[in-house]
Amino acid sequence: MFNVTLKYICMQDEDIDIQNLNKRELLIALGIIVHEKREVMQKGINTFSYEYDIGNGLLSRLEKGQIDTKITTLWKLSNAFGYKCSDFIKLIEEKLPNDFNFYN
């Protein structure tokens, strides 16, 4: 799934409105970043979730772009990967198109 482009994944549900489409694209970008960073650390979902106090079911669904996350979870993830939260957000932004916006 992670090798497929974000737009292709998001365009599969053509009947959803642009805001939902953009939200899905954002969540997939976050999931890709989390998955890539966790793999670099060479930690499985169970180990990572235990060490950083993030539920393994939550982590799995987050990596698949299936759920939104709270700011506290996003903060925990950024710290787990050694980033400030703002720098982690920049990584997510890099996965999105330059003109990404919820309202276009």
C-alpha cells in the first residue's frame, strides 16, 4: 500500500466531498511517515506501541490512514522518532502536494 501514490488511493472513493478527500490524503501521508520511521527504528507495532504508550490497534490503523489522531498522540509519535512536533508536521507536509488545502 505504501508504494501507491496518495492521489490514487484517495480517488478510489469518488463520491466523497473534497474535504473528506483531503482529510484522507492527509491521514495517509501521516500513516506513511509513521510506518517509514517505525521501520527505520526496526521495531514491530507491538514493541513500538508498548515502548511509547500508543495502543497497537491505534498505531496499526493510523499507519493505514484509517483514523484521525489526537494532538497528544501526534506529539508522542514525533518524540518517539526524535522530532519536535512542528518538524514532524513538516515531514507530513512534504508528502502532500504543494497546494494542499482542505477548502479547495
